[in-house]
Amino acid sequence: MEQFSQLLTQIATILARLGVPEAYLDSAALGVIYILATLVVLLLLAPVLFRRRQQPPVVAEQPEPQPQDEAVEETPTVAAEPVAPEISVEEVGELAEPELGEPAPIVEIPVPPAVEPEPVAKPFPEQLKPVAAPPSLFERMRSGLSKTSTSLVGRIDSLLRGRQVDEELLEELEEILITADLGMKTTQELMQSLNKRRARGEAQTPEALRTVLMEEMRLRLTLGASPLDLRQAKPMVLMVVGVNGVGKTTTIGKLANQFSNQGLKVLLGAGDTFRAAAADQLEVWGARAGVEVVRHAEGADPAAVAYDAAKAAVARKVDVMILDTAGRLHTKVNLMEEMKKIRRVLAREIPGAPHETLLVLDATTGQNALVQARMFKETVEISGLVLTKLDGTARGGIVVAIASELGIPVRYVGIGEGLEDLRPFEPELFVRALFGRE
Ligand SMILES: Nc1nc2c(ncn2[C@@H]2O[C@H](COP(=O)(O)OP(=O)(O)OP(=O)(O)O)[C@@H](O)[C@H]2O)c(=O)[nH]1
Ligand SMILES: [Mg+2]
């Protein structure tokens, strides 16, 4: 109290010096003290009021408040979050406090970036993303042959597991080979070779027998195999023949794309004038591969298309000309004669043409493909084979039968509908993929 009256006296003295009349000195000094006291109180309260204004306005928007104990369960997930070191204990307390009793307060809290599940250090996601390596040729072939591999090699492996190599086992093996479309003739030849090698002391264990079988198949596939040589003529003329729906046009599209990617100039002839859609289909493939297509109207003479395509191939100095033809059965004499006429026209325009007549066979037809090939071979000259749709069949053993029985090289195999799914036939790769070992 004494200090207060001293303070009052000091303020009164200052006010007197400032010219305040003596009659008002006491009340003026009291007024000054009142103002000072108010300012001090306001200064003390200011931080609290300021922080309250910064609170998120979620409280009013929330529906039914939750019971206190539920909210208490949620609160520690924020307060105890160890990955938010930037938040001081004080701040966490303040943030969590008004949300107590709210159903989903955590969503509203401005959580610092370190709490996010996605790491902040992700500035160049595209660059950091691992690029999947394209499947190797082996992998591609293996997946294309998976059905045949399961039915043929899968069955052989089950047969050999835990068994001794004896007559009974060999009989069962023979049965598997025949039913996997290797055919009677090829199977018997294979078994004879196996028995000869067993007599020489080879193939005594199941594993050794598997290896010998693999070698014998590879031998048969390799015998007549020779890749197509595109440099034997310019323009090199390919004529593609076969029964309906075996994959002629698709094969031509894939070939055009591959040759063109190799830097060769390619031209396609739409020799299937039987239906307009056939030329349209070839044009789609031509556009995809970026190569030109010579076509006529529906119903036109295919020999006339062959003539125009040959002329254009020479004039435009193309490297490879591929002629599509309508699907035909070898039994239709007029259609087979038509094919001979096309060949004559081509030969007149380009010496030696067609340099390659590719017979396309659908592997899913199994032994039927072998029969078709024999029939075609009797009527026209066939210089190479394409076996399509191996991906869609368990009857891929037919390749071994065809390679060893026909004496015509298998040039390509189709293992899918994609542009890259036509592969030059490589016996070594084929057998390894079939037997599932790289
Ligand atoms: N899965 C698979 N399908 C193929 C393959 N080759 C061709 N095809 C499909 O077989 C069908 C017939 O193919 P096309 O090329 O039209 O057969 P085409 O011999 O020209 O038929 P036509 O002109 O009617 O005689 C199409 O659906 C192709 O996508 C292959 O290797 N694998
Ligand atoms: Mg076609």
C-alpha cells in the first residue's frame, strides 16, 4: 500500500511538471495507473487469444459428438506419432485438444509432410520407376509353347519321376509321343534311335533318357532347317498359300513389319480378291508396318493383282514383295489352277519368282496340318513352311513330325497374335523352350 502511494506521488509529480493543475493531480495519477494496469493485463492475455483464433473451425461442422472415451483412444495416434518430429509437444497438445470427442478429427489436422505414407523424396517418379526388361526370346518362345510343353514334356517328366528305365516305361513314353501329335512314323523313328543308344549304354537313367530324347528331337528338327534368305533376289518375291483361316494374312503383316524394321523396302500384293475384307485386312497390316499395298477390287483376277504388284515392285526397287492369296483347299482343282497361273505371271515379270512359296499351316489342327502339307506339296511347289498358332495348342509336337517327315524347311513359327509373335524357326531354341531349360 505504501508502494502504491509512492507510485501515486511520483506520477503526480510527473503530471505537475507536465502542467496538470494541482486540483486534478490525484485523480489524473489514478487514471494513469488504471490505464497502465489495463495494458499489462491485455499484453498477458494476447498470446492466448491469438492462438484460439487459429484453431480450425471443425467443431461446429461435426455431427453427433462421440463419447469421451472413444476420442481418447484416437487422440494418442496423433500425439504419439513418432514420425512427426517437427511438431513440438506443445503444438500437438493444442492441435489435439479441441478435437477431443470428434469422430474424425485426424483428417483435419494439418499433418506435416513427413507423416504422409508416400515418402517426400520422390521428385522424379518417372526416372526412378524401374523399367521392366522385355522378355528374352527364350522366355517368349517358352510362354508361346507352354501348352505343348505342359502336355508333352510335363507328361514325360511325370512318367520319368522315380522310375527305372525299362520296357514298360518306354512303351508309356511311346504312347505319350504319339498322343502329343508327333505322329506314328516320327515316334517310331525316335523310339528306334532311343533303343539303339540304350544298347550302347546311354539313356540308362530317367534324366539321361530325357536328355537323349531332347537330342533326338533337336536332330530331327535341325535336319532340313534353313532360314529364309532374303538376299537371293531383288525383288525377292514371296507367295503365301494355305487353306482358309490358317493365318496367311496375319503372317504377311508380321513379316512385313519385321522386314521393314530390318531396313528392307517391302511391298504387299492383295492377291486374295475373293472378298473385299481380305484386301482391307492386308491394308491395315500394311499401314501398321508402314508399307505399300497393291490391291484390286473384289472379284478381280488374282493373277492381275500379282502382275501389278510385280510391276510395282520392280519400278519402286523394293527388296521384298509378298503376295497374299485366298484360302483354298487342295481339293478345289480350279483354285489350284488359279495358283499355278499366278506363279506363271510372277515368273514372267521377275526371273525366278516366286522365289519362296510359303505354305502356312495351323498347328492347332495337329496331324491334319501334316496331311494338308502333303496334299499341297503334290500340286504346287512349296519351298518353306510357317506353323502358326503354336501358342493356342497342346499339339505343338506336330512341328517335329512335319520337320522330320516332309523334307520342307520350317521357316517361321507363330506364337501369338502380336507383331513380334512370328519367330524364325530355330530348332535349338525351340527344343530348349519346349523342355523348359535355358
Ligand atoms: N494365337 C494366334 N493366333 C494367330 C496366329 N496367327 C494367326 N492367328 C489368328 O488366326 C486368325 C486367322 O488369321 P488370318 O491371317 O486372317 O488367316 P488367313 O489364312 O489369312 O485366312 P483367310 O484369308 O480367310 O484364308 C486371326 O484371328 C489371327 O489373329 C498365331 O500365331 N497365334
Ligand atoms: Mg487372309
